[in-house]
Amino acid sequence: MKPPVEVVPSSLFIQRVKQLRKRYRHIREDLRPFIEQLEQGQTPGDRVRAKNHIVYKARLPNRDAQRGKSGGYRVIYYIQTGNRIILLTIYAKSDRVDIGLDEIQAIITDLPEEDAK
């Protein structure tokens, strides 16, 4: 049975997960409950004030860093339609303080055609 909401990782998101996996080997397991929440229609995280887009930033725990959500991952996702969410990017809070609205907008604008379908 197909989940009610389709969650699609962008190519940038996949690339970032691969990079982070070199240091945090449990990243995929850490992401699984979050993706399941999205597939069930939940929108965890805080809404970001992006122009013309519904974008959220969620805080996820990183079991490899053992600092809870505050020292964990940040996932930026975009609700493209009522039943399709695109995972835009992910970063470790220890690597980066925050992501700016301009950068989020640029990521959405630069989505490859196959990600945006």
C-alpha cells in the first residue's frame, strides 16, 4: 500500500546524507521515524517564511553525536502538493548554525526537473 504522502529526497539531500554518513553511521536510522511521520501527513518542525512555498525546518536527534535534538540534524523540507513532500537538504547542527531564507529559496529554484515532478 502506498503511503498517503509521497516523500521524495532531492538529489542535494541524498548527497548531503552520503557526506554526513561518513561521520554519523546511523543517519539513515535517525531519519526513518521522521520520514514515516511525513508519510502519515504530519508536518514536524517549524514553518519557515519562504516566499510562495510551504517550507519547514525540523530538528532530529543524532544518536552518533548523543546530544539530542539540539546537537542533531536539521532537515529542510518543502510541501510541494498536499500529497508530495520534497526533502531539500540536511545538515548537522555542529557543522552549521543556520540556513538562510535566500539559500532555501535557491535550493527550491534549482531543483532538477526530476525532483520537482
